[in-house]
Amino acid sequence: MADIHNVNGKDIEVDVLDDEELQDLLHGKLVILQKKEGYRFSVDPILLTSFVDYHEGEKIMDLGTGSGIIPLLLAHKKPENKAEIVGLEIQEEMADMAERSVAANRMEEEISIQQGDICSVRKDFKADSFDVVISNPPYIAKGKGNVNPNEIKALARHEVNVTLTDVVDAARFLAKPKGKVYFIYPVMRLTDLICECRTKNLEPRRLRFVHANQLSGAKLVMVEAIRDKGTEMKVVKPMVVYNNDGTYTEEVAEILNEIVPV
């Protein structure tokens, strides 16, 4: 079914399947297709886009792009940079949905969605070809936890088809020398992530921990690693998501209100 939707003041036709819905982003400046049930993007990739540093003309890869939320936000964040962004997604259904979201926002010149396997990047892409590589990897280790019966959710959250080692290896292959690689990952697996990165000559240089509130320990961490760079890590001011009364902190409210009104 094709819907007519107003995006940034222009009426456009968007193909929306029966099990999908069209959601506004950035107060109607962008739209994104999501499943009514099953996998829906979380706050994690939105927070990660606020941590990513990129510059004019750079080439960016989002490994496991899902609905395409990271490419869409990055392309809109700095339109003057004219970055070339590729979103790689293994699931045909999700890749198709992300591609239609890109078309709905008329961002085909900035964003390319490619269906493919993270484990096959050596066949599908040239080595050392991206300035920035981003990933929000499945965070539940293989063999741990109860695998979600919904296949799309399971692949997004569990190491079913791809492990942390696979993701870091792909990032190392794609990143240029001195290229930047970004992850958001559970703190409980931070040691795994750092060890994997250092094994592949991706040196963690900047960390930012994410706390639910001021009294809680960190649950997530955002990591910036640089390929073939010396050892010098900086831990920046933590991000706190909620105030003690349950409302969003000023920083997070600004990030989220900009994207999805809260």
C-alpha cells in the first residue's frame, strides 16, 4: 500500500506494507518505516549517533543497519558534509524496509542500503575503504540467554549469525588506516570488546559510559576506536539517561526530542 506523507513540507508517496508503520523523525523532517510488531529500533543507536565524529566527504559504513536509523540520522545531522553512507543488513526484509525509508526521505544520493553478511565483507567490499565504521552489535553472547522466537529480534540481539569477533574483524577490514570505528555495547562485555579491538589493531581511544540514572552503575558504553593508533584512552563525561524523578535528563531529552518527541 502506498501512503502519501508530508516530509519536510513535501508530499511524497511511501510504500508501506501491512505489517509496517511510518514514523516521524525530527518532527516530520524525516520518516522511517518500522515493523508494527517484532524488531523496532531502540534508543541505543540514537545515542550512538550523538557520539560519532565524522567530516566532509567521508565514507561511512553502518554494520547491521536494521531499519536504517543510523544512516538516516547521520545524513540529516550534517548535510553539508556530503558523506557517503552505506548500511549493510543481512535480513532481506529489513534491508528492503530500510531502502524504502531512504527513498521516502529522498536520500538515495547520500545513503546506499546493501543486503549482505557482515562475515562476507571481504568478498563484497574493498579493504581500507571507509573512514568511519559504526556498529550496534548483537549483545547477547552465543549460547547465552533465551533466544527470542521472533527471528528478526533474535538476529538483532543474539549472536546467532554473527559474533562480536566477526563484527570487529569486519570493521578492521573496512576501516582505513587511522579510520574511526564506533560501537555501543553492554558494559558487562566491555572487556570482550576491548580485547577484540586490540587484537585487530583497533585501539580504543574514547569511551563514554551510559547510566540509567545518577545512582545506577553504567549499563552501556560507547567506544571510539582508531585503527593503527597509539595507546591513549580518554574516558569522557558519562551520559545519564534519566533524572531521579524518571524524566529524561536535559542532554538525553535534547537528543531524543530532536528525533522522536518524548
